Amino acid sequence: MSMDSQSLLQETERFVTHFFATRVKPEFLFHNIDHTNDVVKASTTLANYYQLPENDRLVLLLSAWFHDTGYSSGNARWHETVSKEIATDFLQQHQVDAAVIEQVGNAIMATQWPQCPVTLTEQILCDADLFHLGNDQFDEKNKLLRKELNMLFDKKLSKKEWRQKNIFFLQQHRYFTDYARKNLQPVKERHLAALLEKAPEEQVDTAEQAIKNIPPKPVEAATSHPEHHKTAKVKVKGERTERGISTMFRIMSQNHVNLSQMADSKANIMISVNTIVMSIMVSVLLGKLQFYPEFTWPTIILLVVCLGAVVFAILATRPNITKGTFTEEDIKNKKINLLFFGNFYNMSLHEYDWAMKEMMKDNEYLNSSMIKDIYFLGVVLARKYKFLRISYNIFMFGLIGAILAFAIAFLLQPNVPAN
């Protein structure tokens, strides 16, 4: 890791350690600097195991340091959003690249329950955050978490109630990395079996609070008026729906991008291999055909096969360019998708800024644009993989045919008597 990255991580460690000491309530007996240090340590272990590149390792460790700083707000339920804001402010002050800041924010938000990691870095952070579920620290950490909740919510959770919540949480939780599934999952299952053995007749609580491991009452003081509770439930439900939709769009977009990168990589392989074969044939084999005329047709077949495979591989990666403009009428009628660069790259910044703000005012238009973006990504993917399949078929069957042609030509060549 470079000196700049090491210096940034050292500064981050100092900042977060001081932050927990001065900004996070002492009632957070579990979600404190000790837990953060454990997550950083587990993240480092997994980063070493997967040999993460320097940039991914930096993103992972920054996310691990900041992922629970949001508990400074006192709101345990939505602390990930606050953690992301704290990390963003700190990294912007240290002039960290915007792409790294975005990745750190995405990794922190991926730890929100239910966890929805997309990249390997996000998966590692999610597993590191709940590393203790699969090691011998489970009982110790579990007791601290129970004490924390009792102090924060001024409500003593009975052993039976706490056991029910833990059983349900362990049943719902899953690890994402192969390392965690191999090394932590068996231990976690033993902890679950031990809890089930203690409570064979108890009914496990399936409420949302069991998922979150916190009681239904939020940190802020709540009124007992029925209408207040009804409004609060509607608000929480709406927030969960919005978050679920955002997560769905993010995962689908990332999956489409990953598939597109895979297609481009496969096409590049086909182009590289076949151009190398053609170069060798043109420079070496064609000059020898006058001495071995029986290999003329097999050579032509192989050249045609390689050329055909290259052509379709190029078609799979060749981009289509649109006009890159839109009109005010297009925005008012919600016809244009502003999330795709091909629809605005010829417009001025002022026009694009106005159009984006108009779209963001209208949730229906925004969601419709996201749907269109994913749909057309799928259309492009279908085209890529169609041409890519043709390229691979030409290469596979054509190569078999060319080899057979060479074999037949070799077997049928006339025997030249020795002098």
C-alpha cells in the first residue's frame, strides 16, 4: 500500500478513535471503538485472503473505520446514513478522489439490514461487521449488545425474549464471502443450535424488531397517542419501500454493468487470439504454400474462421452513438431518459441541469427513467451476447473444421519417393 494510503488510514484511525471518545454516548457498549477495531481487523484478514488491489483495500478499510460513526446521532435504526455523511465530509476535507468516496459510501450503506452487498468489497465489510457471529466472541459480544439495548431503551429484555431475537436473527443472517461461509458459518450454526437447545418450546419472534435486534420503540422519545404511532409506522414503511426500490435499482444496474464488462472481456479475448493466429498465418504459412499446395484450402478455411470470429467480436463491442440532444417538450412529456449519456452529451450544462432538476421533482419520471435505463442496458447486453455467441460458435466449429481439413490434406498428400 502506498504512503499516501497509509497516511490517510492513520489519520482516519486517529479521527474515528477521537470521534467515538467524544461524540458517541457511553451507553453504546457494543457499537463502540472496540467493535470498530474488530471490524477493521476482520476486514484486513479478509482483504489479505482475497489479495485485494490497493484501491479496493483502501475503500474497505475506510468503510470499516467509519461504518458505525453514525451512532453519534443517537438513532440506532438509521445510523448507516449518518455514517456515510461523516465519512464523506472527512474524505472530502482530505481531498480524496470522488470515486473512492462514493465506493466508501456504498459499502457503508450495504451493511444496513437487510444487507445487500454487490461488490466483493461490500461483501467483505458486511461479513466483517458480523464476524463475531462465527467465532468464540459471540457470547461476550451478545451480552454487551443486550446491555446496550437495555440502557438505550430503558427496557430490560428478559433472557427468553433476547434468546428469541437472537435465534431469529441468526436464522435470517447469511455470510456472503466464501471465506466466511467456510470458516465462520459452521461456528455460527453451533451458536444457533445451542440457543435452540435452550428454548425448544419457545415461539421465535418474527417481528421486524427481531431482525434489527432492537425493540420497536425508537431512540427518540415517542408519544403514546395512537395517531402518532400510526403515522410513524406509515413513515417507516414508506422509507423502507423507498430504500428497497433504490437497492433494487442499484443491484440491477451493477449486475448489468458487470455483465457488460464480462462481454467486453470475452470479446477482447476473441479479437486478441484470432488476430495473433492470422498474423502468424500471413507472415509464416502463406509463404510456404507454394511448397505445400495441398494445404491451401485448409489455410483459407482457418483464415476465414478467424476473420469471421474477429468481425462478430468487434460487432459485440462496437458502440452505437445517438444524437445526444433533447428538447424542453421531451422533458415535459417525460420521453427522454436523462440517466444515459447518449441522450444529453450535445446539450449545454445549463440545459442538462434544468432537465435533471425537473426529473428529480417527479418521482414517477425518475423511476420511469431508471426502468428505461435498465431496460436499454438489457437490450444492449442482449445484442452483445448475441454477436459474442456467434463469434464463439464460428471459432469453435470453424477451428474443428480447419483442423480436420489440415488432417485430411496431410493424409492425402502424395508420397514423394526418397532419393
